[in-house]
Amino acid sequence: MNRILLFSLCCLFFFSCKETKKEKETVKGLITENAMVVSAREEVSKIGNLILQQGGNAFDAMAAMEMALAVAYPYAGSLGGGGFMVYRLENGDIGSLDFREKAPLAASKNMYLDSITDKVIPNKSTLGAMAVGIPGNIAGIYASHGKYGKLPMDKILAPVIALAKKGVIVTEKQQLRLEKYRESFFKVNDSTMLFAKDWKTKDTIKRLQLAKTLERIQKNGRDEFYKGETAQKLVDFMQKSGGIMTMEDLAKYEAKWRTPITFTYDDLRVISMSPPSSGGICLAEIMKAIEPYDLAEFGHNTTKSIQLITEAERRAYADRNYFLGDPDFVTIPSETLVSDKYIKERMSSFSFEKATPSSEVAHGNIEIVESDETTHYSIVDQFGNAVSVTTTINGAYGSKLYCEELGFFLNNEMDDFSAKPGVPNMFGLIGAKANSIAPEKRMLSSMTPTIVEKDGKLYMVVGTPGGSTIITSVLQTILNVHEYDMGMQEAVNQPRFHHQWLPDTVKMEPKGFSDELKAELTKLGYTIDATNSPVIGKVEGILILSNGKLEGGADPRGDDKAVGF
């Protein structure tokens, strides 16, 4: 009888394990043998994949996907924006490219202040032509392609132009975004502008003017955008709209190669973006602060794990807001900020017994916030090269200013500067002197395109939109894989939380955390905000599995898609 019972229990355990394993496999993302791209739209990912299948590499795919985002995802993609790229070559060489927007030559420190009251003029840095920084996207793709690309640029742009002419089908989420911002479009554009139409789900939006612009760039190269007919049309439009952009501004713009931030966490080597992005330094501070603790033992999204990560984030963001800016204009103590000694000192006041109020963390009178409306794409090609790119026009549809003749929105990136130290920008964050406005200066960013190695080999490519939540979303995705043994899709799917020093609240995705957990954190002194954060980040990740295959993680919070072969 005991033998029969034991056999029955063993069978029950075996089949339960099989079922558990089966359930876990259902959250796996797309798995491919050779190459993978992940982006915010299926059309964009398909074009990146096509370029790779035609023999192109990750840098060719980057150029195609950057331009395809301008066609398919105008909410955050545009010829009128900028961004950052981190890369790792097949041989292990690493680097990064800064194609962040810059302030125009006519910009000045107090350009958004009322000369009489010395107060920030509402909407001047967010809406319309005065909000626009000098775009860097075209310079970025040509710099990247010129150094590492394989295919000719005319071949790379061909499917993007075809997509613009064919048009993109409106998704349900896209319809909701267009409805939300339609009234804002009318404030700075004619009522006949393309996106002012009452677009519905399954409608097709053709980008014919953008196609013409892309054809000129295809024919004439980078200089078409910065010195040619397109440049002149853009400057004429900007000045007619009340802006200060000039032909000299465009002609002087250059993308800049920079050395990425690198650091170790356990057996991982993390490679991320350096200033003027705060992403790499912040990520390093947070991960080094939590490294001495056993997160796996604490458990995923438990009270202790959330408390530890929150306190590390609090201290890193306080430093971000005070010290960081454009390294070409300010001196940044990068080595000190990520040193073990400094981080140990910063965490010395941490206790699991209670929250550390942000008012007790240094530089408590300074705060920064930026737009959530960014986009990211990750690429691993069949040759072993990896590219991680985050790009933006800042706010949703940027400045809302749309150049009908050229077919794209302009950014409102100037709002990411400190219009006046101590005064919040459109997203509630307050800036410091290190991020004040100056001609040709690049504004501070949280964009965190990241690549992770394990045992000296490529392991992860990850990044996300989300403004100030970018850093913490990338962090949690890496930890979900490394500490909690998740696959990439499972890691991306997990509910996320965020703390950025000020305001002194823990933002949580509303449906992802139990009332009991939130009550425990509240009892410890944390203020929980689970009402205004329906989405934190839209992560696009690629994980190299132990068998060498690739798993893509496309965020279900958007229309995101992984494609590969």
C-alpha cells in the first residue's frame, strides 16, 4: 500500500513539474537561430529583419529601423529627433554614439523666462517652434553606417520609402494617442495637417511627403538634411513658425562617438550610455549599491527587494539631478559616482527598518523629469554584432509642430534643459545648473541603451522608452533575468516600479502589486502611487540563450514586435 501511495505521489509530482514547466514556456518570446530585432512596431521590426536577410548587419538595420520609426511610429520616431546608440561588435569591441539634439546657436540661458517677472513662460519650451532642438537622427544613422555599415544606403532606405508610400495601418492604441493629442496639434498647425484627421483603427495613413524627403536623402545623402534643399525647407518653416533654427545650426551639427559606461555586477559586464545621458552612470550606481545583497533570496518584487532597489534609486537620482549634463560643457565626476567607496558611503544610511526620506538625501532642492514618449529598438545580427538604440522627439509627437511639406514632427527637446534651476519642466522635474541652456549644448537625458555580457560573451541587449523611468525599467529587466532566472519575454512582462528621489513616491503599475505588499511598504514609510502609472516603460530585449539561440522580448504594453530568422 505504501509503495502504491509513493508511486502515486511521484507521478503527481512529475506531472505537476511538467505542467509548471509547460506554463513557464508559454511566456517565452520569439526564439530564432541567427538574428533578432525588436521594436515598437511590427512594420519597423520587419524592415530591420529584411535588411539583415539581405546581408546587411546590425548597423544597416539600425539605419533602416530609425527611419522606419519616423514612418510607422510618429508618436516618438521622426527625422526631427535624436538619440543614443550603444554597440558591441562580434569581436567584443564596444562603443557608443551620441546623436542627441543640440540647442540652437541663438539659444540662451534665460530664453524661456519672462524678462519682467523672471518666471518661466508657460508652454514656450514645450509647444511649437521655440521648443525645438537641432535634430540628430539623420547624422546618427549616417555616422553609424559610415563606420560599420555594409549595404549601400539607397538599398537600406528603399523599403522605408516603400512603407511611407504604402502607408501604415492605424492600431487601436495609435488611434487613442491621436485622439488624445489632436487638440494640441491645432494649437501650432493648420487644421488640414495630416494627423489632424479623425483617424480610426484599421485606417491607413500614407506618408507621401515624408517619402519625398526620404527620396532626396536617399539620393543626396546626409548633407541633404543638414545643408541641402531639405535643410532650407526646414529652416524656412521653422522661422515662419516663430523659431530660431538657422542653416548654420544644421550645418554645424555632428553626431559624436563617446566611450560607454562599463561596470560589473556579479559575473555580468554591463555596457551602457555615458553623458549627456544619465543612464549608464545611474544604472551603475544602483546596481553597485544592491550588489552586496542577496536579491534572489529576498524574492522577486517582495517588500525587501523593492525597498532595497528603491533606496538605491533614490540616491542615484539625487546625484543624477545635481551632477550630470553635457560633458562638453560641464565637468562630471563620473569615476567618483560609480566608485565602490562612494556608493558604500551613499548606502550607509539605508536600513530595512524604514524608508530614508528624500529630504535627508543630499541636494534635496533639485529635481529633474523628462518625457515618457521615447522609443527603443534592439538588434543582434547573424554576424554576432549587437546594437541598442533609444531615440526620441521628447513629448508625445514632440513639439506637436508638423512640417507638412517635409512630412515629420519636430521635437520639443529644449524642455529637457533647466529653463530655470529649481522650476519644474512639463513633466514636473526640476533641473540643476549643470543642465542649463547654452548654444550648441546637448540636453540631459535618461535614455539607457544597454548591452550585457556574461563570461565575456554577448548575453543581453535591452532598452526602453519611459523618460525618467527608463533607467529603472532597464534595471529591473536585467535583474529579472539574472537574479530571478526569467527568460527575456517573461522578464519584460513583469510589473514594474520606480523611484526617482523627487517626488518622494514609489510609482507602481496599478495591477501588478498586491494591496498587502503596498500596505507593508506604506507602514515602512513609503508613499505609494499606483494610480497615475498605468505603464512604466516598454522594454525591447534580446537574450542569448545557453544553446546560442536568441529570445526576443517585445513589450505587451505597446504594439511592440520581435522579428528574426
